[in-house]
Amino acid sequence: MKISIVTPSFKRLDYFEATIDSIVNQEGDFELEYIVQDGGGDERIASFLERKATQIKLKNKKVDFKYFIEKDDGMYSAINRAFARSTGDILAWLNTDDMYHPFALSTVHEVFSKNEDVDWITGIPNSYNMRGQRVGFDSFPNSYSRKFIRAGYYDVQNLDCGLNWIQQESTFWRRSLWNKAGPLNENLKLAADFHLWQRFAKYTDLVKVYSFLGGFRNHDNQLTNAPEKYKSEMPIVHVPAGLRELKMALDTEHNAKEKYLAFSDESMQRLTERFGLLRKDLCGRIVKWSHEKNEWQVFWEVIQ
């Protein structure tokens, strides 16, 4: 199985080397293709990429590293171009300030190779500081509802419902899914990933892997420091009040058992009447490591 990772680049060197190293130093029984698509206009970037290509070739011949320097129409234009050039079975992109965790791609490879019905995965959302130290993570949601992704509910504005954002840095998918739902909308500048997830959910569910795969680096000079611009590219979404009420019910000590028992066939009518939600809307697939069987296994889990 071949994994293709893409990085769009444009006049940014501050964290770029750490990003590249986190990709090309991955270990595992898979082929790795890594493509940097640079927008040009900066000789420092050209010299840097030439140097890194030489280093990678000398140190790790297993990595098929290539870079292209040409004018594009922005980040999503660059990503689309690179994916069109890629040849891997599994796809993802990582920006020039973010990083993968050690052995992330071996986990990705094992999950996809052993589960043919899994087309799209994401890890535990987490972040790095400016020094590259992991400084935070979010344990929720437990799993992702396909219906809720299509509806656009997964957004930081809905944290009180347990509906966290889908972290792009931790997300991977099969080329077959990209061929159905891609490419990225190049008219957008910041939120094309959000809209891509909605299109993916038309065809398949998002499976959460209980592992750290990729991380988002927080620093002062990043595109996502413009929340109002990002929000302007998001659809207007009204989350049902029942979701907030349901999360409160499941979070209380009195209703701790309801998290698992309320989704039985016997209680579904009561749950549907109380919250106006269906069982299939509130469950999703997850992947956890089984110490007993020594492998990654797929389970069903309540989203909250």
C-alpha cells in the first residue's frame, strides 16, 4: 500500500523543516510518496527544497520525495495539483507548520490494510506549541456521526454539544473516496476542508482512530488566526437543542449508564421521543488497539 502526503508551500520557512522531517522519518511497512507543491517567488524555498531532496535521497531511499515550484491560485489550488500528481492509495495533506507523530503512518497503513470497508479516518485532535511540544488534546467526540458531518455540526462553536471540529492534520482517506468527492473548492481560502468532509460523508462514515496521528501547531503567524474569515466560509448551521440536552444527560453521574443502555432497542422509542434523534445518528465507528489480539480493531461507539 502506498501513502501519498502533500504539503502546499508559499514563502514560509519557519517550521517547514520540522514538518518535512515528521513525514519522511515515518517508519512502517508501506510505500511513502511525499509531494511539496510550492507557489514560487522565493529563492530561499527553492534552495531549501533542493537541499532537503538531497538529504532525503541519501538517508532514506524508501521515500519518493518530489517538489514542484510553480505559480498557483492559493493553498487549495496547490493541494489539488499535488493530489492530481500523486499515485498513492491513501491520501492526506499537511501544512508547513504542522507535524505527524512518530509511527502515525504505520498506524494509518494497518487500519486501512486490515479494514477494507474503512475509507476515511481521523485521529485524536491535538496541538503543538511553537517549540513543537504537544500541549493539548481533545478526547471528544467519542465517535463521529455521518449525519452530523453532512449537516455541518462539527465546529468549535458546538463544543458544548460534544461536537468538536474534525482535525485536518489527523485525517486520511482512500483515493477512491477522493475520486468521488474531490477536489477541494479553490474559491475558498480557509475552510475547504470543512466542505470536503461534508462531501465525503455523502459516501461513507468517518472512523475515529484512538491514537495521535497529526498535530496542529499554534503560533502567531498562521492563517487560522483569522477566525472571522474562516467563519465567513462556513455554512449557517442550527444545531438541534436536543443535542445539548442529550450531552448534559449523558454527562451526569445519575445517567452514566444511559450512555450505553439508552441505545438499546427497548429504549430507542423513548430516546427518539425525548430528543428527536435516531440511534444511527448518535453512533459511529472507532478503531482501538486490542492488547489481547495485538491489533487495531473496529467498534461502534456513542458519539457523546
